[in-house]
Amino acid sequence: MIRQRIIFAGRVQGVGFRATAKAIARNHTVTGWVRNEDNGTVLLEVQGEPAVVEAFVQELNRDMAKFIKTSASAEIAAVSDEPDFSIRR
């Protein structure tokens, strides 16, 4: 089990980024959350088996490629009691 924190920058707010991330998460066995940040970026945390997390991130990057200018990720500590993938506000 791994957890990644990813910050997406570009034109990532107001384009359905969070809804797309949640929809993609439904197709993968991941938990986590996504939210808009005050500085115009989108912050996402995703957790699951390494191959599943990688597949989720690849699909999100592919589907939202025209809006993402840069992204930065880091592996962080896993969360034990997270039930699903959600949109935070």
C-alpha cells in the first residue's frame, strides 16, 4: 500500500478536474481526496496498491493533459481509516 500527494498546476481549476479525478477513482481500487487550493493548483492524495495508484495517476494525467502544465508528487504515509475517494472543499 502506498500513498502519493500530487500537486497539479496549470489551468486545473474550473475545468472539472476534481470531478474527473473522482470518476476515475471509481474505476480503480484507490482511496484519497482532491481539492482546489487558494493558489490555483489542485492538491490530490491517492492511496492503494502501487500498480493501481500508477494506473489511476496515468489515466488522470492522460484525461486532463491539456489543462496540466506541471505536477509534483511525493510518497507520504498511508492513512488507515479512509473509506473512499472524495472531493474536499
